[in-house]
Amino acid sequence: MDASQTAKYAREYVHGHIIIDTEANPSTVDFRQVADGCDLLVIPAVPETTATDGLTYTLSKLQEIGHDRYRVLLTKVPPKPRTDGEQLRAMLVQNDIPVFVAEVPNLVAFDKASAEGVLVSVVHDARAKRGWEAYEAAGKEISHG
């Protein structure tokens, strides 16, 4: 068994949710194995042109392998007055792509958390709570449909 099949076989030993972060651009075989082992594949998407190209590629791979247990999570969504996040959401909805209601804002608190090697919930930043609540909202959508 290789790492791409971890989710599929871990169910025998772990009760609850298993979260796996994969490498970017896995091979078709690895991608299929990871997708097949998931109850829900969460696809993070940053609303900017270069990142959207990767999203398009991932969605086409899912269609190619016939996998429909996924949902897109908008991340690093810029604040208003920019409308990049709204535009990406509208495009996804228009194309019947499942998308989370929750979205993760682009906050300096995430950069601070990464630099400190901690969760955003413990960062000393006025916006850290907002960042943590965004991920909690996504988690609730995953848990409760």
C-alpha cells in the first residue's frame, strides 16, 4: 500500500474523520486512489487566475475518473471592494460545481500562524478569530452536510 491509499485503509483503524493533505498535481493513478478513498474530497481554490487554472485541471480530472464526492472551498478570498471571490463562486455555481457556503478570507493572521508554526486560533492578531471561525464553518458543513 502506498500513501495515496491511506484514507481507504485507515478506516479499519480510525473512527471519525481522516484528513489528508496531498501533493500538488498528483499522477492520475494517485489522484484516483486518493479520490476513491474519500467520503468527501475538499478542493481549496484561490480566486486568482493562475490558481483557477489548477482548479480547472483538478475538476477535469475528477470528471475524467467519474468522482462526484467533492466540494470546492474558496480560500484566500480578498476583501471587498475586490470581487474575485464572488466571481469565482458565481462561475462554480453556474457550472453546477459543488461549493462550500463557507469561505476563508485572505488574512495576515494566516501568514503569522504559518511563520509561528501554530494554528491561526492562537495567533496574536485582531483578525485571527475571524480566520478560525471560517475554518470552523467549513468543518460544520463537512460534518453536517
